[in-house]
Amino acid sequence: MRSDFPNLAKVMIDETHSVARRSWVASANGHADFPIQNLPLGVFTPGRDAARGGVAIGDEILDLAAAVDLGLFDAQAAPAAEAASGTTLNPLFALGRGARVALRRRLSEILDADGPARARIEGLRARLLHRAADCRLELPAAVGDYTDFFAGIHHATNAGRLFRPDNPLLPNYKYVPIGYHGRASSIRPSGADLRRPNGQHKGATETAPSFGPSRSLDYELELGVWIGPGNELGTPIPIAEAGDHVAGFCLLNDWSARDIQGWEYQPLGPFLGKSFFTTISPWVVTPEALAPFRSAQASRPAGDPPPLPYLFDAADQAGGALDIELEVVLLTAGLAAKRLPPQRLSLGNAHHLYWTVAQLIAHHSSGGCNLRAGDLFGTGTISTPTDEGLGSLLEISAGGRRPLTLTSGETRRFLEDGDTVIMRARCRRDGFAGIGFGECRGTIAPAL
Ligand code: CA
């Protein structure tokens, strides 16, 4: 094994990342999201059977419960495989990095076209594999707590500028990884139905608020971070150990009702404008799969304060950023009627985050708050410094003042009923197989 980042001894590149490795599952080879180098974990329901853990491989899902029953795991990988074979991945997340790495190496061997027992394993294909199209993807974990951060500095600046043109970032922004406690109960996997929320809103020209369907429903493009194993109450996680508590990543759409949010958010922050629904991509892309796509955290601009010592770690600065391309596309009734493809709204990258994931974890636990396996973080909306990668319609339409004209001729300030928002993420690097996250998709149904 070798590491491309000597300062990050724990982020290892090994044979599972080899671009030469191919799978006997033919659809995996060259697959945009799920080649054998990815091996994301999830929970799925095949037909009428019970939900169980699985691994995305090409257009199919490897059934971990079946693989455990067939005795395919050695002593090192078996505990992780068993922990990942039930109705949630919380037990796997609780085991931490070592177990997860052992599972990845064995899964890669099982699915390898040149693996030592290919003929025997491929002979079990009918029991091991399900067509993904025939399965329903579930939430991968029972989310105990969900915290949403605000680490996308270009989004924070763009959103702040709408309210404070001369002073968009508040004075704490470059010192504190700002966040709030979100609602775990309304998190759903990609494709789940989303209803436009009702709530209180008060337009600029209205003298009193009214209650009714949100008039400015928006999306927020974020990266989700799955937590595991977590810390004891009262015992903070030092930043140098924060990476040990990342179980994986997903895409996260923090649906936002801007009018409800605008009327309610002072003085205690986001509440019903956010809590009605959050969509995530259901596959958990592991830190190991992302190892080739880490990069140095961008230097802070001259004049910015350095992170306080509890938020600074040299190895984290050297390799703690993630080079993940992020895309948002919109499908509307007008585009579908004219047989036009979904329209791209933005193309950005997760390396624009001002705070690293390790900094978010160190900060969250710094006061003693305990993180638990299966907790979920949102990074905050990720936007680019320029207009091609704005992570919300709030930014694209300048708070609704600059409507967007679609190729169908329709216009959008915010989302309309029937609109579908699809988020995708891709990683590419020369010398490595590209991987993706799968979709994070939601369609808006009319308000009750
Ligand atoms: Ca958010």
C-alpha cells in the first residue's frame, strides 16, 4: 500500500483503487457512478423481501445478507459484513475505519474479474445480485441527529449580500463553522415525494403575515457527511482524530421555503422553513472510495484569520478538501412537453468549502456534545465564486429579482409544483477510475 498524501497516513491508496481492476459484473466496467473502485454501501428492499444492506456495483446491487449467508467473508471482513447486512448501516458506522476497510478489500476481491475464486462466486450470481431497477433504496441509516452547517463561503456571501449589500459575511463567519440543529425525522432518500409546505410568510409590502403555501420554494446543494463511530458525552474529538469519525458521504438537498425562513429566522435561526423535508442520495460513498480525490484545503485569502488551534491540523490542511464535481439539473413540465433534456442550473465543486469536514466534526464536539453513529451533517450550500455553480435558486435569481429563463421558454424565480430537482456528484482524477454518488432527486407536489 502507498499513500499519495504522506501527511495523511490514514488515507490509503491500495489495490482496490487500481484503474486496471475490472469486475465480472459487466455493467460496472466504465459505469459513471458505480465501478468496482467505488463500492458504496446502502440499504435496499428487493421486491417483497425485507430491507437489507447492499453494495452498488454497476446496474446491480450485491446483497450483503446473502453474501454473509454464503460464507463469503473471512474473519477480518465478517464483522463488518454482518454489521452492514441489516435494515440500517448504524452498526457498521459504529465499527469505524478498520472494519470498513477490511470489508472494502474483501468486496473488491469478491467482485474482481481476476479474483481468486471468481468461478465459484460468479456461480452464486442469482443469489448475490439484484437488478437495481427492481429494488427500492431506503435511508441507509436511522439518523439520530442532523446538523446543517454553513461552510460554503460563496453561498454565505451571496445570501448575505441580499440582506446586507455592504457587509455580507457576519464577523464570526471566518472563526466559527456556523451551523444549526436540523430535523432528522423528515430526511428521505432520493425519489421520495415532497409536498410544498404551508407556513407563515409576510411579503415586503404586506402589513401582516398570512398562512398558506410557500411562494418561494428553493433547493440547497450540499454534501452530506455520515458520522461514525462518534464520541462520549463530554469528550471532544480532537481535529487530528476527526477523520476517524467520518463513515461516508452523500448528496443532500436542504429544501428551503425562503418566505417562511425570512419571516421566522430571527432571532433563533432556521425552523419550519427548513424542517419540512430533506432529500439525500441513498448510497454511502466511503472515505476510502474518495481517497484518490482528496486535495489540499485552499489557502485562506490574505487578511483572513487563521483557524483557532482546536480547528487547525496540518495534515487536514494538506489533504482535507474534497475534489467532487457537483451538478444540479431541473426538469419541468414545459421541458418535458417539448422533449427537452433537464436543464443544468449549476456545475460546482466541493473544494469551495471554507471549512473542512474534520473542522466541522472538531467544532461540533468541542463543547462536549456527543456525536453518534448514524448522525448526519450537511456541509451547507456549496456555490462557486462565479455564476456557473450557484447552489440555490436564491442566488441564481438574486432573491427572486432576476428570473431565470429556461430553454422551454418558462421562467423560474423559485420552484413550481411538478418541478423535479436532480443533484449529481462525480469524482475524476488522471490515473484513477472516476466514481459518482448516484442521484439525489425530488419532485414537488402541490401543497395540501
Ligand atoms: Ca442548508
